Amino acid sequence: MRKYKRSFFREIYFIFFLGLWCIPAEIYSQQNSLDSLKAVVERSEKDSTAVNSLNELSSALLAEGQFEEALKFAEKAESLADEIKFTKGKAYALKQIGLVHYYQGNYLEVFDDWTKSLENFEVINDSVGIANLLTNLGTVYYSQGSYDKAIEFGLRSLSIAEKINHPLRIVSALINIAMAYGDNNKYDKALDYYDRAFPYLESLNNAGLSKGYYFGVGTILSDQGNYSEALKKFEEALPITENTLFYTENLLLVGKAYFILGEFEKANEYLNKAHDIAIGQNQQYENVKILIEKGKINRERNPTESIRFYKEAEVLAKKNNLAYELKDIYLGISKSYINTGDFKNGYEYQSKYIDQMDLIFNLETDDKIRGLQFEFDLDKKQDEIVLLEKEGEIKELEVKRQKNVIYGTIFSTFLLLLIAMGIFNRYKYVKKTNGIIEGEKEKSDNLLRNILPAETAEELKLNGKVAAKSFDSVTVFFSDFKGFTFYSQSLTPDVLVKSVDYYFSKFDQIIEKYGLEKIKTIGDAYMCAGGLPFPSEDHPKKMVMAAFEIAAFVEDTRKQKPEGITCFDIRIGINTGPIVAGVVGLKKFAYDIWGDTVNVASRMESMSDAGKINVSEYTYELIKDSYDCEFRGEIEVKNKGNMKMYFVNGPKVISLKKPEIERTKGLAPSLN
């Protein structure tokens, strides 16, 4: 499945490459400053020199981040080029307009501008311009996640560049193709194109292209687990990226590689240097990545220091809306707290991590939809062009039909008016009646969905009954309050009901959060299940996570002692196994489950201790790799004989795995 993650770093990478490759070097010289360029434009006659000056001025303004001004002068260049029939100048003006739109994220406009620019280069048979625009159009597809299209345009550009033996265009196409293959996890093909680009780099002496090569190859080697060779590539890039915006990122990549190889002192040396530069240059995104890496290094060696680094990164990540980095930060803080023995904060940040994962899933889904929407809109735009070409023919036919249509329309309108007056009152009556029916139906549906699982409710509405179903693996949860009978004898009915409702309402929220299904409550007993009505594989772990959150809530309530609420201790029991589920009753429907699994879960609860989570041997086997469990021995259970039981103490501390060094992504259109 194609991934659509586009990090803030990748966007910065795009912009840097655009600026590095696209703006002629002479724009930065004193002779061609903005003021002097504007003076040249004002003095110029309406000729090709004026068009070229306008294009240069637009490029200079774009380099300064003045997008609107850059667009204005590029459009003037296009208009003048049209007026004096200067095709080459128009091609470059359209290219510049597309570049401004690219910076602004208007990709449909970019595609339209660069397609027109390509057509003008083709008119004058400018092979360099054609190769350049094909690469740029591939970049648009790449930015929308269409890797196949990006590669197709890159190959077309490469074919032309090789025919004219243009090294800059050859290397640009080769590296862009390699990046697209790398992002699509086709590493062998990506490395082949990188290898083809390498012989040109020394003679070109282009920092942007060289950096793209070393970062790209190093990232692929890291993904393949060859960290020593990856480190060599990143270190070879250091002299190239020094004094550029990407030096900080280069230092970070080297530091991460040393960390993976277990050389912590070296890793800290490069990370500290990167940290100092990031602060000095206000590179907040790079600083977040550096702080995350420093947190990883100290997670087990000095978890308190690790938490400090992560929390500093958290502040910057929230400020810059860095969703992916916040995910890594929350997971790191959770593990660091657990390493210090602070399980409460560990669980709190684990919950934040889960919520952030859900947010990222939504972001990636939105990103994928935007990519599909771009392709749809592009196809639609191309279809509109075809329709415009046929519009002349259609208009001729319309003129011939117009008179007959007018007469027919007048007669039809009069007839429809008479009919409409007759049905209008009928429509109002039907609409009002349907509204009442729909309202009552919605109330009924909401009530039914509140009683039964959604799938079961729909089956009941469709068939008038619900067939019993067997589930091979379901995790069942039971809880009750210790000493509830004793307390209930001394409490007023209002206080008793209010207290039970206070707890069970929170229980309902927790199990809904973990995708579990509430079955029923009996007095102070609460019963729920995981793995139904839709079978799943992770229901034992989700049930244990929910159990810990329920136990923590009960404990917090006992400590805080809310006004008007009686505090209890809770016992929790969990078992996993096969069950049968169905709906019973004719008037008051009830969704219930049966089987020995349910009985054992109830026994687990009755044999548990206050504040403890007691699980059966069956559940233990499914969660033992993720949770620290304490064997209680074989305990005699009524009607079941001796059964093995376990207290779940908390999540296991997972040892730090070698992280993958993130890919440095991005294709870059250029003007050269």
C-alpha cells in the first residue's frame, strides 16, 4: 500500500531544491540586484530583452519569497512575449508562473502552466527546455504520490537529455527517478539510477545534486540494514552541505547512524553540534528531530534526562504542528517514564501516543484522498480541453435547433405550470408526513443501536430476528466492587444509584475508546467483551489496556473522593476463549453471550484482589509477550477444579530497537 506521508522536512527539502536549482546564479550578484533589475525593466523597450529581464526579475523576487510580485512580473513577461511573438520568452515565463504556483501548492495550476511551457519549448525544438519541463511535470505527480507517473516523465526527460548529452539535465532526471523508485521501496532500481548519476557529480560541482545523491543512497543503505556503509555516505556529504540549510540535517543523519552502530559518544558529538546550529539558525523542525534522537539515546541510560529532551521537543512539535514527530515523542516519553518506574505517567503518554496514531491515520487518509482528487481533477481538466475543441461544432447544431427549442419550451412551460400547481399541495403534504415518519424512525433506530451492537441492530431491523453466532476467540471482562453489599445497606437509594452511575458511565467511555462491546451490568457487576461482533486479533491486549484504565480511574476516585460519590475498591477478572452470542427477549431485547469462557471470566473476577487484574491461563498466553504477569499458582475454583491464574502488573519494558533512519525525500523542478 502506497504511503502518503509528507513531513514538514520534505516540504522544506522541496523548497530548498527549487531555490537551489531554479534561480540563475547571476541573480544574486550585485550587478543584478532587485533594484537594478527593476531599473532595467523600466528602461527596456518592448522587445525580447525586456521579456528576459522580466523573467529574471520574477526569479529574483521568488528567491526573496515575494510570491505575488514574482507572479505579477512573470505574467507581464508572458503577455509581452505573446505581443512580440517571442516563443522562447513565453516558454520561460510560463515556466516561472508554474514555479510560483508550485511554491503556493496550487498543483493543478502548476500542471497547466508547465504543460503550456512544454508546448512552447516543443514549438522551437528546445531540447534542454523540453527535458527540464518533463522533469518538472514528473515532480508534480511525485508531490501527489503518483510515483509511476513521476518515473514515466523522468524517463522521458532522461531520454532527451542523453541524446543531447546535457550533464545537468541527465543527472537531474537520474536522481529524480532514483528518489521515486526509492520511495516506492524498489531499492535495486533506485541504486542503479544513483550509480548512473555519480560519474557526473564531480564535473558538475552542483551541491544540490551531490547532496541528493549522498542522502538518497545513504537512506537506502540504512533501510537495507547496512548502517556502516550508510554512515560513510552521510559523512561524505558533510563537506558538501556545510554552509547550507541542510548541514544540520546532515549532522543529524550522521549522529543517528553512529547511535544505531552503538557508538554513543560519537552520536552525541554530532547531535550536540547539530543542536547548536539548529538553535542558532532557528531551525525548529530540525531541532525537534535532534531532541527526539537525544531522547532515544538516553531512554535506558538516563531516562530522566531522556524525558527532559522529549518534553522540550514536544513544545516545539506542538508549536509547528508536527503530527508524526509528536507520535514519536509520546511513545518515547511513555517508555522513559516506565523505565523510571512511573507507570501512571507512562500509561498517560501511551494513551496520547494511541490518540496521535489515530490522528496520523486520518492525516494519511486525507493525504491519499488529495492525491486521488488531484488525478481526478487533472483528468477532468483534460476532458474539458477535448470538449472545448468540439464546442464549435455543437454551437452550429444549437443554432439550427434553437427556434424549435424556444417554441417547445414555451408550450412545455405552460403545461408544466398547470401540472406543478396541481402537485404542489400534494408535495407539501407528503414532505410534512415523511418528515414526521423519518423523525420517529430515527428515534427508534438510535434507541435500538444503544441497546444492541450496530451490526446486530441492522440484522434485527432487516430480518425481524437475530441468528446466534459462535466466536472462536473472545475476551470477557468482569468486575465488581469489593464490599458493595455492605455499603449498599447503609446508603440512601439516591447516593447508591448516583455512585454506581458515576463509575459505570466512565467504564462505558473507556471500553468504547478501545473498541470493546458492553454486554450488561448486574447490580455492581460490569461485563464487557472484545473480539465481537467483528472478530479481531488484538482484543486480549485491548481488554487489558482498558482494565488498567478502569482500575486507575477507580483508584483516582478513591483518592480524590468526589462529593456525593461513595468510593469502592474494584476486582477485575479476564478470560479468553470461545463463546456464543445472540439476542434474547421479545419486547425488551438484550444482547448476551454464553459459554464456559464467560463462567471462567466470572471466576477470575471473584478470585481477584482489590485493585488487581486477574487473568486466566488462556488470556495469559495471549498477552505474556506484552505484559508483565505474576503467576499466582493453581487455585481451586468452584465447579472447575484447580486453575492457573495470573495478576497483570503492567506493560513489559521493551528494549530499544535500532531505529530506521528517515528517508530524505523530495524531487525538485528547476529553471536551469
